[in-house]
Amino acid sequence: MIITLSGVTGVGKSFFKNVIAQELNFNNLAIVTTRPKRKDEINGIDKIFVTNEEFQKLKDNGELSVDFEFLNEKYAYKKQNIQSNKNQVTELHYSTIYEFKKATKNVFPIYMIPYDLERAKVELRKRNLPENVEKKRLKEIEEHLEEFSKNQQLQKQFDYIFINDYTEYSKNKLLKIIEEKLKEKAKSEHYKCMPRKECN
């Protein structure tokens, strides 16, 4: 199962991605990107950082899927990774949810909303981004939430809309939601296997 976390910048996607990986033993589904690596990010773990030339070569070789551009940087997933049966978690830009769901099976998409919009902006500012990038990101927060609130078709693409209040309660609540989803999946697979002798 692939858990996708979408939402505005500063809502806590990276934090929850790491929590899910550590607490529930999910693999991190790293996205390929031409975006510069931040000081606290690990190449190959948080994201797969490549040059524009390397990105294009991977694309030309048919190794990428769900590719898109965001703030003048390129992003995509490696096909072999999103088609894996492993339990994985990734951050997903909300606009790519349609293509992502077409490219892979067994996905549990979660959309995250900040309980306090100003807190999300504070979290963004902590990144110490270049001023022009920070301004674009702040503007994107407003535009993103407005688009999501008006677009019912987009809202229906997500299995769960989660409100993050940046507390331990939120962390435990999201983990419980995913644990329940895993139980449902295991139960469903068990019943599918029952008529077959090869299923144990």
C-alpha cells in the first residue's frame, strides 16, 4: 500500500512521512527532483536529487512516471518504485493525484489541512528559503487552499482529509487511521485468498 500525503507547504507532510516510516515500518517512496537539496535532506532517502540532464535521461529511457513541474523544478517517480507491492509513504503534490492513481494500485491518498494557517506559514519560514522562493511558497499556500476548497472533484480523489493541529494528538490520530487501513487491507486479502488452496 502507498500512503500519499498532500497539502499546503508547512502542513507537516515531511514530518508525518518520517513518522509513518519509523512507527509503522513503511518505506519512503522518494520522488525524483531537480530541486536543490536542503541541508537536512538525505539524497536517496528524502528525495532523489538529479540534474536537469539526468532527469531528462531517465524520462527518455521510460523510467519515470507522474512527472510534473512545480516552481520551475521538475519532479517524477520511478516506475519500478510506484508499482512495488511494498508499504510505502510519499509526499504528493495535490494536482498530480489523478495521474498518480492511474499509475499505481492500492493507494491511500490523504489530504492534510493545517488547523491554523498562520502556523503553516511559520513552518515555511523556518526553512530559511531564498526570499523570492519564500514569497512564491506563501502565495501558493493561499492559492492551493482556495483551489482545494472549491474543487469537489479534487476533494473526492482523497480517501481521507486530515486536520493537523501540530500536536502529539494529531500524530497519534494519523497513525491510528493508517493502522486501521492496514487491518482492512489484510482482512480483505485474507477473504480473497480463502477459496484458493495456495493461500495460507
